[in-house]
Amino acid sequence: MGFMDRFTKKKAATQLKEVGKVKVDKVVGEMPVVTASATASSISKTKHTNAYHVIIRPLVTEKAAHLQSMRQYAFVVARNANKIQIKQAVKDLYQVDPIAINVVNVQGKRLRFGKGQGKRSDFKKAIVTLPVGQNIIMHEGV
């Protein structure tokens, strides 16, 4: 236990009090004692916030549009996301229940701009397969 931990734990307890989502009964030693009094609205906001950190954006390409006819949808996801987190994020955001998640790490392509060279960013792609009768509307109004 470091010297600075004494200050950060007390500071965290006061920040929890200020937010108002949880109630801190007392501070025992250096650890705050917290009772669970979070409201349903704060829990649902947390779910969606985490879901938006997992699923960055839908992947809009010709191949992804072709996959939609087979009930498969492509998303760019966080580099550290796993299949379980992706499945939960799709459930939270689109209210559908995926039957399969395939994940691909895509290497960025090398580019040239005149004499200069560069590289596109690496990203992780998730292909989500939905059961018959469920779909996600991505291109509404296009």
C-alpha cells in the first residue's frame, strides 16, 4: 500500500457522495463503506455507456451490405473487446439476441502520399449473426 493511497481512497469516497448515485455510510479506516442504492436509470445509462465503448461504429462497406442479406452485421469494436462483451453490447443497443459473433483483427494498410509514407490504423472488426426474424436497421433514411 503506497503513501498516496491514503489520500486517493478518501477522495474517492467524497466523489461518490457528490455524484449521488451511491450512498457512503462511513469511512472505515481508509475504505468507504457503500450501500447499494443506485436507481434503475443510472444502471441503464451505465449499460449503454459501456456498450458505446465496446461498439465504436457500424462498418459500412459493400461487403458488409452484402452480409446483411444473410443476417450478418459488421461493427468496428474496441481493440480489447471480447466476444462476450460484444454480444452484451449488441443486446443493449439494438435489443436483439445474436447467435454467433466472429471477431477479426484487421491490420492497417500501408499508404503513400507523394514521397511520404503512412499507415492506416489497425482495428478490430466483429461480424454479428442474428437469428431468423431479427434484424438491425443501419441504413435508415439513406
